Amino acid sequence: MIACMLRARDYQTSRHDAAVVGHKTPGAAPMMQTARAVAALQRRRGEDRQNTRAQLLEAAGHLFAQKGFDRATGKEICELAGTNSAAINYYFGGMDGLYAAVLEEANNRLVSLQSLSSAVAAASDAKDKLRAIIELAVDKLTGPVSSSWVLGVIGRELVAPSPALDELRERQGIPKARILMSIVGELMGLPDDHPAVARGCLSIMAPCLMLLISDHLMLKRVFPNVDLGRRDAPALVRHMVEFALAGLAAVARDVRQEAE
């Protein structure tokens, strides 16, 4: 009898020890399932928030490009995005914040400071760096972005700047201009702050700005033998690079002769 009781006690003890080692406490499984469910719900909510924000940016981009910031309303943006009327204030703090975010998104889709810096960093010398910049610009201006709302928003902003451009210019525009000035200064053998370097930068930027703000169909009618699509992009890049290099060399030569 005593032996049976001892064996029963040993059996219960071994079961208890196994439970402790395996951490199989009562209610652990349901608690873990609840935690996983909460985490999944939080992920879905985060994804939903990102999706709603992206839908608002896309809808606002289309309407700002079509109508301009002053004429587009929050109501029609929310209707196009399929969100409630309070979404703009919730995600962007109002129409001004939404427009600033759209302008930032347009810049990133076109040529961001990061993409420009990466393209230049991969090049070996000043000529290759200039070619990399022009290739990047032409690729964007003749690709799918050229038929999206991006060019419409940036084009309107360049023609009639808003306060939203000030911050973007400080964070993106000026650093990008400094990169170009450094390359042009090296090609011309002049200090980056020389007036001839600034004029050289303007000469390089001008064709890109023309492609950005002009109606490509109108340009095609004026110059029917020029293809401004992807097919002619390599030829356009080659022409712009050779034209820029020849012009910079000629101007640099004139500057040196005047200094003698």
C-alpha cells in the first residue's frame, strides 16, 4: 500500500517537473494566441494607415496637377481617394501639409537628392558624373513619370512658387545644385562659386526644365523629327552631354584668356 502511494507521488512529481521545464502553465496558449492576434491587428492597422495616406497623396497629386493647389478642394480629394472627409487633417494636418507632402513625393519620384548622389557616386570622373546626372534626368523626363501628375505639380510650382517650395529647396534643391556646381567647376577648371560656373549650370539645367514644363505633344508638333520618348533617350543624352561639354570648355577658355 505504502509502495503504491510512493509510486503515485513520484508520478505526480515527475509530471509537475515536466510542466515546469516546458513552461506549460495553464492559460499560456490562449495568451500567446491573443498576443499574436493583437500584433497582426496592429500590423493591419499600420498597413491600412499607410494605404490611406498613399491614396490621399495620389488623389491630391492628380487634382493639384490638374487644377492647382488653390482650386483643388479637400472634399474632392477625399472622394477621389475613397476616404472620409477628416482624413486630410488626420494624416497631414490640413491642406497645406497635404500639398507639402505631395510636392515632396513628386520630387522623390522625379530626381531626389539621394538618387542624384548615388548616380554621381558611381561615376569615375567629372565627365562621367555629368553624364550620369543628365542620364538620370532624361530617363525620368522621357519615362512613365512624364505622363503622370508629377510633372504637372512640379511645373506649376516652378512657374508660381508657393511657400511649400521653400523647405524643399533648402533640403533638396540647394544640395543638388551644389553637386552640379562642383562637377561643372571641375570641368571648367574654375572655383565652384565663379559666375561662369553658375551660368554653365543654368545652361545644363535649361533643356531639362524645358522637358519638364513643356507639353511633349506640342514639342513633337514643332519638331516632328525628334522623338522625346524612351526610344530616343540615349541619343538625347548623348547630344546634351556633348553640347554641354563643348560649351563649358569654350566658356572656360574665354575666361582664362580674359584673365591673362
